[in-house]
Amino acid sequence: MSKSRGNDVDPVDIASRLGGEIVRLWVASVDFREDVVGSEQLMQRVSESYRKIRNSLFRYVLSNLSDFDPQKNAVPFEEMDLLDQFMLRQTVAMSEDVLRWYDEFAFTKSTTA
């Protein structure tokens, strides 16, 4: 990819056509310490990955939380099933890892973990 050859990808154009989330996901998924590859086809693949994440995972989670009221439905950690406790611990550990990776500018680890 070379700007002088005219085969570069304009992130502003990609953001206006596909959305800013696509550009952010692409940036987080590449190792900026090396040469970064970008193309229209790559941006389309990132866009498809983003849509799969958003449409399957996020919609599923949000649909299950739509009527959740923390005042009525929250369960103290000690009263949770062992599997729920385990998953909550895993979620906390993953969240801590992602925050650390962002502090270390290791963005690619957060998209592959």
C-alpha cells in the first residue's frame, strides 16, 4: 500500500462508509510497531467481523438483560452457583488483562484474547 501510488485506504472514508467502529477495530487488531497493511477488502472483512460480534454476542447479551433490575434480581457472589462464580472471576480477570494491555499499547492482545 502506497499513498504515492494511490492504492492507500483513507480511514476517514472508511469511517464515513462503514463506521468509526470498523476503523477502531482494525487499528486495535494490527501491530502498529510493524508495517500496517490496509485495503478495501481487509476493511470489509473487519466490518463483517464487527457485525457478527455486534449482531450475535451483544444482541444476545442485551436481550437477556432487558428486564434485569439489579435491586430485585442481583444475587450476592457468595450465593451464586459455582459456575457463575467462576465465570465472574474469569470476566474480571479478562477485564483487568484488557485494561493492562491498553496501558501497555498492546492493542492486538485485546482483539485476539
